[in-house]
Amino acid sequence: MKARKRERRREAKPVRETHIFRLFVAGNESNSSQARRNLARICEEHIKGRHKIEVVDVLKDVSSAHKNRVLVTPTLILIKPLPKVIVLGNLNDTEQVLAALRLNGDER
Amino acid sequence: MATAKRRAQGKNAGGPQKRTKELPKVSTGIAGLDLVLGGGLPAGRVTLLSGGPGSGKSMIGLQCLLQGAADGRPGILVMFEERAAAMRQNAASLGWEMTRLEKKNRLYLMDARLDPEAVISGEFSIKGLLAILDQRIKAMRAKLILIDAADALLHLYDSPLRERRELYALHEWLLDRGLTAIMTVKTVPQEEAPSRYAFLDFMADCVIHVDQRVTAQLTTRRLRVIKYRGSGYGRNEYPFIIDESGINIIPITSSVLQHRPPGPKMSSGQAWLDDLLGGGFKSGTSILLAGTAGAGKTTMACAFARAAGLRGERVLYLNFEESAESMVSNMLSPGLPLQPLIQTGKLAIRSYLPEAMGVEEHLFHALKDLDEIQPQHVIVDAISACKRMGSEQAAFEYLMRVLNVCKERGVTCIYINQTAGLDIVAEISGIGISSIIDTIILLRHLPIGGAVARQLIVMKSRGSKHSEQFHEFRITDRGIDLVKT
């Protein structure tokens, strides 16, 4: 059911919508820095000019981490387009990240 | 830096000290467990509670946390697996209401279950969780933390190396905050993944393993302390039960036998038997009345109980054979009215069905009765029925523990054992406890001519002279009389 719904939504609004991401990091630890770089690169290559990235440092903004139930860092949340997607980790596996964010195949 | 220093201190504390200062401990809120741990959990250190599913590890952790919170040591509960609602229910089953502690800011529940739909791509750490916890720790000045199902966290990592690294980081984090921590870890049957948790065992200062087994259709829970750095601890397996009053552990078989020396002699209830015993029973000792059915064992025990009651002493009669009412009415025939003693609180008869519960629960009830009644004498009728608590081993454990408690408290312990066959001497030992019994009296039936004669012999009476002959006796409506020959 859910899968079919998801499918329909994708057909209706294929690629034009702006992607809004929220990336939770923990200061400058290496996984967080890698995730930032990886996300920036992926957006640049696949949805150039159609994305917004909000970076939240959980060490500084604990309540936001709490509110979003962010327990591990880095955590990437795709807020729009729906449905919401959560990806944990430094995003080093580009293919996997693209698939999770439904960006594979968009440009091809 | 700070860690290196602390570790050096830790080494000193755990070194070959004999009488040096023990490390600071925090009560677990479970009296029996505190005894086993020599005072409680190591303060400011990590304790690992491992066990299979349903073994009760989370309940033990919960009891420690909630008791601590109630006693003014605020605590945080981090749940990697269970929902908050389920935890509240667990707490309620132990008699706790979490919301009251939460309102007082003494308890904080942190749901740390990860979204099951989250995709994992590459390495990560639990910094987010720790940042949230840090804030809470400061806000409520937390002293305790229970990390429930830490294994669920481990399953997130795809390599043992990363698992270790994260755990190590978590361990350091806990130590740096001076928190007394309890981590529960689900263990799988040993052969499957020993290496995975070997590391955990190494890291924690105290490791407790709990398990649940079914023997002879009765479930028993047991607890064992595997290690405790820098502290002594009870090294046995300790049975425990969980009920609405919380967790009850019965650490009776303590490493030291602290039996009191026997007290003065007292009457057995019959002057002639006192003569045979060289002056009567010694108070605070153990006595075995063994014999065939109908030989007069219960009558003899009741005669003793009555005599003790009339002297103003209290007797606890644990009956596994019949109800209090039927015993009281049966004893009217040999002229032993027990009702007046019950009314004045000198005699308490507690009847239990042996197969109604496991040995731990029986033990728990016996100890509760002992604490409530504070008797000078305890009678167990009959140890042969105790086998129905599960097995011979179960009966042995029960009787040994009851006997030990009695000896520690200087309470006289009278065991009645019903023997079946004619070869009474072989049977009399009664589940292998005879070696620790001080006095053994054997009663038997003997066909003489057309009638049956009752005979009695004192087989053993530690530390006093006694008759070594069979003596004939008769039960009349005025008690038990010696038949003079």
C-alpha cells in the first residue's frame, strides 16, 4: 500500500521539487565532516540548485536533537519531498545514499 | 589524562589488598543482593547484568534504579529496546509508580530506540544520544544510569572492532561523569557469541549473570556474580524471585558459617525423654525425628511445641502434610491442646502445599514467617514431603537453607522425616542432611505378639551423653508415656 502510494507521488512530482535536508552532526568529528562533504557533493551532482541543507550541531543544540530523536551522529533527514527519509552514518556509500534518498535514476 | 589516573587508582584498589579500605558502594535496593555484593554496586563504575530473554535482568536493573531515585539518587533509564509504556508496566509489577518519581525530577526515561526504517550508510557514533543525556544529567544531577538492552546498540555496528570502539567510548563517557551505571545485555546460549561479550565483561567492574531454568516443571531464577573488581562477593548461585514486593534474593548459603553455639538444655516435653537425652534438647540445635507413618513423630513434635509455648517461647510450625485446623484437632486425642497457644501467639502453624511453588518461593515464605514470628524454635513437618517442591536436590536446598538460617539465629530446628521401609537406618539420613543434624531420634512400630509396640531410640546426640537402647512408649490421652520394662 505504502509503496504504491510512494510510487504515485513520485510520478506526480518527479524531480522539480526542492529537496530539504537536515543534517545532524557532532562538532567537527570526522564522520560528521565526511557526511557534510558527501551530502554537499551528492546534491551538487544530482539536484544542483534545488536543495537546501540545514546543519544542526547536536553538541550546541541539544533540544533540537532531542526533539528529532537524533541519537546517532551523523543523521541525515530528508524533510521534503515526502516521505521522510532517515540516513545514519557518514554517507560514504554514494550508491546506497542515492537509493535511500530516491535520487538514483532521476538524472539517468 | 584523567582516565589514566583513575585507572591507576583502580589498580590500587583492586590489588592484593587484604584489609584496606573497600571501594565505595551504592545499595542496590535489594537487601539480599547487597549481601551478595558485600554492600552494593561499585559507585561510579559500570556493572554488567547479563542474561537470556526473560531472565529478569531488566527487572533487577529497574529495581536498583527506582530504589536509588526514591532514596535521593536521581537516575536515568536509557531504553534501546523496550517502549516506555512497557517499562512503566514492568515498574508497576514491582510496585513502583514511575510518574511520581518523574514529576519530582528524580527519574528520566530516555527512549533510545532507533527508527527501524532508518538507512545505515557508513560510520557513525552515539554522540547525539550522549549530548542529550549530558543535558539531562546536569539538569537533574543524576547519579545512576540504567542502560537497558545495550546489546541492541551493538547490533547497529557491522564490525566487532567498531562495536568495541563505541562501547569503549561509552564506558569512558560514563566514568568521566562519575555515574554508577548498570548495563543490561541479552546473552545468547554460550556457544554462539562468546567473544562479543567477553569484551564487555572485561570492561565492567562488576559482572552479574542471571538465568532462568525449568527443572521438574518448576521455574527457578538464579543469579551469580561473575566478577567484582576490588571487592569480595558471594560466589554461589543465588536463587531469586520476582513478585509484587520487588526482587527477593535469598543468599543463605553464605561463604562463612556463622552458626551460634548451642544454647542451654531444655525439656523435650517429656521428662522421661529428657532423661534419655541426658537432660533434654539443646536450644538452637538441629533435631531430626525420623520414623514410619503413625509412629508418633508429629505428636512428639507437638508435645515439644506445647512445652515450649507454656515456657513462654515462640514456635513456628511449618506443615507440609496437613492444615493447621486438622492438626490442632488431631492433637486433642493425645491430650495436647494447641489452640490456646495459637491464640496467645506462642505457636504459629503455617501450612504449605509443597508442589504449589518452587523451592525459592517456599524459602522466601519460610524466611518471611521467621522474620514475622521471630520464633525460638522451628518445626518442619515433614522433610520427606519437601521432595515434592521439585526434586530431592530442591528439598535439600530448602532444608539446608532453613537450617542455616535457624543456626545463624540460634533457633532450634526440628525436622520430621517420614521413612517408608523397614530398613529405617539407611533411610533416616533424610535427603543427606543427617551429618549436620545434632540430635537424631528414631521412632518405629514393632509387632509384638498380637499388638504393635512403639519404640524409640536416640541415634545421635551431639555433645551430650544419651541412652543407646530402644525404649517402648505409648501415646495416651494424656501425652506420651514411657513403658517401663
